[in-house]
Amino acid sequence: MNDFNFSEFIAMGGYAKYVWSSWALTIIAMASLVVSAIRKRKILYRQYHQQTQQSAARKQRLARQQSKS
């Protein structure tokens, strides 16, 4: 009733090297996309944070200059 053979499944009827290599390439590509997105997010977050700090510093300088005038 249960004719499932795991070694035959892994062999994929003789096409295992094509099937498993395509699975591996797909997993590598997906993982690289995730890593790339995470890195890009970190870079963008740092840039945003730096720009907001610079903007706040400019506003403080302008406020000081205006109060002195």
C-alpha cells in the first residue's frame, strides 16, 4: 500500500543533479535577495538618520542666529 521509497525520491528518476541543483540555485538566489534587501535597508536607515540629525542641527543654528539678530 505504501510504495514510497525515499532513495528513489532523492534520485528523481535519474534527473537528481538537475532538479537538486536548480533547487539549490533558487535557494541561493532567494537568500541573496533577502541579504541584499536587509543591507540596503540598513544603509538607507543610516542615511535618513544622518540627514534628520543634520537638518535638526541646521534648524538650531538658524534659531540661534535669528535670536541674536
